[in-house]
Amino acid sequence: DSMLLRNATDELLGNNSDTRLGNVERVLVPILDALVLTLGVVGHTMVMVILCGRRRRGTGTDVLILALSAADLLLLSILPFHTIAIALQHWPFGDVMCRLVGFMGSACASTSSFTLATLAVSRYLTVVRPTTAFTLLSPRRVTAVAAALWVPACGLAAPQLAFRLVGTQHQAHDGHACFSVLSHTDQLIYSLCHFLVAFLFPLVTIAVAYIRIYMFLWGSRRAGRMPQVERYQRKVTHTSAMLVLAFTICWLPSYGLTLALVAEKSSMATGFSPRYGAFNVFARLMATSSTVMNPILYVLMSQKFRQDLIKVFRKERKNGRAEV
């Protein structure tokens, strides 16, 4: 989330003892961010166009995937602020944006993890308890749940509004950086709570749901009960599981880096440490890449999505010819 990206940004804003590596980061990070931003915006826009085109025959799964894309697009919208801060080696946007960018990033990333956990539970109900799923997982109810997930996410992100500001730090080139004013102990407690609530708890929920799903499918296959509908559910479940795996792989390095930073007593308010330069760039790239992975996985793993994507391109091509 933005807390993780912020710690990564802070690390890049003048805490690197190797000037040459710092200069490389100032050029490399904006290039990588521009690539991620372009791919992410294009990919999620196409996802939203396709899913909104299915609104008359949409499912609860479609609603949750649409919510994921919306959260990722909002997360991408704050990426340029971090990119510019890294390129300039200071935070030029003022105290208000320092707080808002931190809040929005944390809320969006937390919502994404909560939505993935909800998606896993919905897949469990659909595959293992279809009668219950038919009753509970109507698009309207799932939409209400997806909207409600923003409440705990915003609550978890609220400290970003209260405890971030632009101040003077001896590490920064011109002394201006956006950083947390929490004490070391408070920052450690907050980071651990964030890790447990927004990452570990959803991950455990997801793992339990998919273990139960695969056990059910394995038992059905052994018993010879694998009709066409269940085979389709299996494919959809595999796609959902890959979304979760990609999210975990992309965010785990950043969470590890954040916990390592706040565990250092010397980092106190800033989260700076000169020991994580190269890994910091990697962790930040992995975290930002999480916003690009979902559309790629949809195309690779979902034949239905590929068919809908082809239809959209054909429609656009036909409209273009008609205008000519």
C-alpha cells in the first residue's frame, strides 16, 4: 500500500550512501513507473469496459473483479506523486497531499486484499455450497459487500492522515520529505497491525477457502462427479487462485522491507536505512507491478475474457470504419 511505497520512496529520497546508485534510481524508477502506469491504466480500463458490458448478465465474481480494478486504478493514480518525489529527491507537493497520498494508497491496497479474500469466500460458496451461493451472492448484495470493504480499509489508513507531514530531515538533499512523525514504538505497532489485518488475515482466509475448494474438487473427481459445470467452476477457481498468488508474491517483499525498516531503532520517524538500496528498488517495483498483474492473468487464464476482449476490439474497429 502507500505506506509501503512511502517507505520505499523515503529510502530513495537521499538515504542511499552510494551516490551513483542514487542517480541510477532517479532515472530508472521513473521509467519503470511510467511503464507500470501505462500498462496498468490500459489493462484495467479494458477490464472495466468488458465487465460493465456484462452488467445484464454479470455475476458476483464480475462485481468483485470490477472492484479490484477500481481499487488498482486509484492506487495507480497516486503513483506519479511518488515517482516525481524520487526523481526530484524531495517531496514538492505540500503537507496536504503528503497526507492524502498516504491515506489513499493505504486504503486502496487494503481494499484490494479484502476484496481478494471476499472473492475466495465467494468461490468457496459457489463451488462447495451452490445453493447458499445462489441465495447470498446476488450482484446487488456482492456490490454492497464490495463497497462496505472500504470502511475497514479507510479506518486502517486513517493514521496516514493524522501522522504524516512534510518536514526537514538531514538525509534529504534539500531537507524536505514526506514522512511519519510516529515514534519508533508506535510505528512498529502500526506496521504490525497493518501487516496482520491487511495482509496476513486475508491471506489465511484465502488459503483456507481454496484448500477447501481443492479438497472438494479432488473428492468429486475421485468419485466421478465432475460434470461440465464443475469443470467450468474449477477453471474459474484456478484463475482466482492465480490472482491471489500474484498479489502475495508482489506485496510480500514490500511488507518484509517495511517490517525490517520499522524494526530498526535508528529509523524512528523516517524509516530510512542505507542497507536496503537495491532490495528497496526491487520491492517497490514488485509492489507497483501488482496493479498490472490482474489484467494479464485474466487474458492468459480466462477464455471468456479473451473472447470478450476480441469482441471489444472488433466493435471499436467497426465503429472506426463507420466514422471514416
